[in-house]
Amino acid sequence: MKKDQASAVPADTGLADAEVERQLTTIWGSRPGFWGAVASVDHKVIARRYIVTAFTFLILGGLLALAMRLQLAQPESGFISPDRYNQIFTMHGSNMMFLFAVPVMEAMGVYFVPLLVGTRNIAFPRLNAFSYWVFLFGGVLLWLSFALDTSPDVGWFAYVPLSGPEYSAGKRADIWAQMITFTELSALAVAVEIVVTVFKQRAPGMSLDRIPVFVWAMLVMSFLVIMAMPAIMFASSTLILDRLVGTQFYNPAEGGDALLWQHLFWFFGHPEVYIIFLPAVGMVSTILPAFVGRPLFGYLPLVMAMIATGVLSFGLWVHHMFTVGLPRLGESFFTASSMAIAIPAGIQIFCWLATMWAGRPVFRTPLLFVIGFIVTFVIGGLTGVMVASVPFDTQVHDTYFVVAHFHYVLIGGAVFPLIAAIYYWFPKMTGRMMSERLGRWAFWLILIGFHLTFFPMHILGLVGMPRRVYTYQPELPWAGLNLFISLSSVVLAVGFLVFFVDVFRSWQCGPPADPNPWKATTLEWGTSSPPPPYNFRRIPVVGAREALSPGVSELTVASGLRTDRRELLVTSVVEALPEARESSPSDSVWPLWAAIATSVMLIWSMFSPWAVVWGSIPIAVTLIGWFWPKGSPEDES
């Protein structure tokens, strides 16, 4: 990539606005046709693919959940065999955590972070395209195995020795481990892109204390991904080695340690909860000001609370292991950390309530889902503090109380804000409004169905029903509540059905949206809806934290960005002062070929360790094509 000083004379000086837009559209737009779409590196195009794919996996995972509830509605049901139930249980958890929750949150960042910071594309756009294809192929691998009745059956956590070579023959556990490699490789790539975009591509004037809260949330989340996900990638890789090569990482008889798996998995697994939750904090903090008519209360405390949450999240993993026999003194430290993390969460909730208290709320669908999130997450947080206590956790460990807790935290703490964000940003992404009437129906059905489905699970856990069981005896006092939960899950499913109908209907024929229908002040609303391929005709200058306040003006001469090639403005980390111009990579099909080569190598490696050697050759070829310079040195990308 070629860098030029940002003070150079801009190439668009003297050109009419229409001519500038025509040139930018030609340079930044994708070629028509199938291969043009495949080769696109526009962050908005890739993010839309991520979002649609992730929601497809959500629908599939939801159908699996309904199948489990149908099985458990009656005692001694024979609707699903024990083996198939284990596959469904594993698929549901793995699908929701690795193929929906994390990817969809990162996708929202891929779409909106460049718009919110005022740049024309995300950093490393070809890597962004590669990350999507790898994510897609990993998801297809998992679901194809399910269709062939060879899907993983060891739980979404794949505890050893159950997932080891002694107790899990065949390729089921190998498929789970390689799916982890696919999805975590994708997530790490996106995290790096977001970090670089936030630190080096912000619009001039957007100093650190003016960054939108959603951007802060995605930045903290990205650091969590970078620090946490190598642990699970190492764990899955060593599991593959134990199974295929004969290493003994988790075999105590040969000097290994089965508990090492739990430490590695939960060192990733608990930060993952906050990898999912922190973007939701940013979404709520972005949506609230638009519907209460006042700036967000407590910007600095909110940002510091998110950073504190990210730091503390790495000190909680052992509260998943309170029953394995660890020293009590060590458990006490993790109990303290598990309770302490409620403090930044409380600060965030206080700031949101104060924002609403001092404003005049307009109860549109996005705000309704935000309020539903606050209520639901508080309940989930309270039960989280309860299971942080060793004596209480010992009693409810591996019962339906824990199932209820983490669904309250994950669905209440992530899915509710995500749906609010879809309703809020849908006009920006499509130029159309969603239905307020259908939105309210979806909200009430989802809210009521969710609480009727998951709150009784607390009671089931307290009366002793263990999780991960496919049936139970009729003399046990669980049948009535299980039937009630299964019927309630239908209400929840209908609510999501209404939401998806609203999305598809509005996408096709929703009423046209105003340029800024919510009168919001963040920078993404400062361009057309949907945004053009180049995002901003001229890079904006940010003069205030509320970016669309009168303190913002358009950059005319100071940017120096050319219109005859793809260029980005590079700014300083702290003050966002212009430093250089940098060319942005053009569309390319090589990220797809690199993802195909990587996928072939990873799948082949489940059958032979030599795949890593021979499979690296086509990967190297695709990377050479990826980085091969084109054109004159001035136009290299």
C-alpha cells in the first residue's frame, strides 16, 4: 500500500459534486454480475452477508431448540433417540455460540464502525472478505455433518475425556474441533480489522473522547477476541492432536490433565459472554439518546465500565469449575471477581436509566426492545451473582437453573439489543422503514414468550432437574413445568417469526425512510441511506462528541483524498489528526480462493496430519495472488 502525506493537494479540487460522486462510485463500486459480487471488499456488502448468514444459523438453531422442547414436553418421550438428541443438543449450543452470537455482533461492527468513525472502508478489506468465507465454510461443515448424521455429540463445550479418542470414536468430535478453528480464525481477523480501523482511520477531530460508545464497545470486544480466542483455538488443536496423532495433552495416565481442557475452554468461554454482551452495551447506548431526546448520560463512566468489564472478564472462568475440586482459597478469588463484575454492569444500567429519566422517551420499537433488555438482563445478572457463590453453585451446578441463567444473560443481554439495533439501523442499511405495528407484536411475543419459557427453568433446577438429559421418569415432579416451558417456547418462536416476516416484508416494500428518521447525532446518519460504496463524498471533520451537531463541517481541501483511486485518510491514534493518505485494496476474488484452500486443508487434516504440509501449498499460491501488486507502483493496493 502506498502512503502519501495528507496535506497533498486533493485530486477533486475544482470538480463539481456530481462529478466527484460519479468518479467515487466508479472507483469504489463493485463490478456487476456474480463475480463482481463475489470479489467485493466493501465492508457493507460483507457485513450484510455476515448478518444474513448468522440469522440463518439463528433460525436453524431455534428449530433445534424447539425439537428439544418437544422431546422434553412429556416424560419418557420417544420423539428423538438418545444419540440424535445428543447431536441436537451439541448442534444447538455450538451453532448459537460460534455461528450466530459472536459473528452477528462482529458483523454489526463491520458494517457500522467505518460509518461511525467517518472512513470509506474497513482496514484490511480483503482480510474482511476472507473472514466471511471462512466463517461460511465452517458453518456449512457443521450443518452438513448434521444432515449426514455424523454431527458432534459431545456438547458445545466438548469436555474431555468424553471428546477424546477413548470415548468418542469416529469424526464427530473432530468436526466440532475444526469448526472451532474456522469460526475463531474468522473472528480474530475481524477483531484485528476493527482495532486498526478505530485507531487509525477515524475522521479528523474524532479524538478518543469523541468516539461513539458503540465504537468503544466494538474496540473493547475486539481486544477480548484477540486475547481470549487463541486459548480455544489451542485447545481444539491439541484435542485434534490427541485424537489423530496420539499426543497425550488430556490423558492423565500419560502425564496429561483432563482439567487443562476446562481451564483453556472457560478462559475463552467466559470472556466470550462479554464478547457478545459488550456490543449490546454499545447498541443500547447509541439507541437511547435518539428516543429520549437528550445526550447519553455518563459517557466516561460507560466507557470505563466497558473497559473494566473486559479486564475483569478474564478473572471469572473458574466459577464454571467450582465442583471439580480446586483449592477453596483459589475459588474465593474467583468468587470475588465474579461478584465484582456486577459493579461495571450496574454503572451501565444506572447511566441508561438516568438518560431516560432526564429525557422524554418516545416508545418506538427500538426503545421497547431496549427496555426489555434492561429488565431481562438485570434478572440474569442477579442469578449470575448467585452462582458466583460456591455453596449455592455446588447445589445448582449442571441443573436447569444454570440453563435459565445463561439464556437470560445471552438472549436478554444480546438478542434483545440486537433486535433493537436491527429496527434502529434498518433504514440506514436499506433505505426503508420497518413496520411499527409488527415490531410491537414481535416485541411483546418475544418478551412474554422468553420469560414464560426460561423463568420456570430456575424452578426446575432448584427441584433437581439436571441439564443435558433427553428424558425423565414420570414419577419425578418435572412433567408439568416441562410441558409449560415447551408450550411457552412456541410463543417465543412465533415472536421471532413475526420479526423475520417484518424484516423480509420491509426489505421488499417498506416505506422509504428519511435520511435521518430518528434525528440521531452519530456520524452514520450523515450520509445517504443506504450509504454509497464510498460512504462519504468528502471525509467529515468532527467538532463535537455529538458528531452531527453544528460542530461538524465537511472536509473540502484538508483531506487531500484522490477520486481516481481508492484512498483512505490515516489519522493519529489520540487526537485523530490527519497523517497520511493510504490506498485501499481493490476488489479481488483471491480471498475466496484462499478461504477455499484453507477450508480444504482444515477438513483434510481431520483424516491425515500430512494435510497440513500438502495443504499449505495451495494456500501459499492463493496468498501470492492475493498480495501480487497490480498496475503502476502508485496504484498498488
